Amino acid sequence: TIRNAPVFGGAAEIYKKVGTTDIPVFTIWGEDDYQVAFAQWVNLKRYIPQLEIHAVPNVDHSLPYAQPDLVNTALMDWMSRKR
């Protein structure tokens, strides 16, 4: 994760480019994520102003596996609003 998808370092330029578009962006983030620290959402939001964040308390990086129904519901809700 650090090498390929950090919210800091080299990937910042990619995120900034996305932020200049009108592409809707959504992330679901476990607040207890230790692999990609939840606190990094501040940087991500700064780079991508149109970002919508769905924070999930008491869940780590395993969020898609630990809470698949929650993830699917949040994604479907977001996508239905973006039609």
C-alpha cells in the first residue's frame, strides 16, 4: 500500500489531477485502518475537493470483508445519487 497508493508522496500529483476534473469520487474508509491511516482523508479531500467520504467506525482495512453489506449499501446509495 505504501508503495502503490499513498495519499502522500508521489501519488499526490495523481490525486490532484483527479481533483481538477468533474468526476465524482467516493471512498469508504474504516476509521481504524492502520494500513492507510484514516487521518489521511484530510489530504485526500484537499487534493480531490469533490470527494465524498463514508467513514465507518470500529473497522480497519478489512472493511470490504468485515462489513460487505454496509459497503454495498453505501456504494449503491452513492451511485444512485450520481445518475
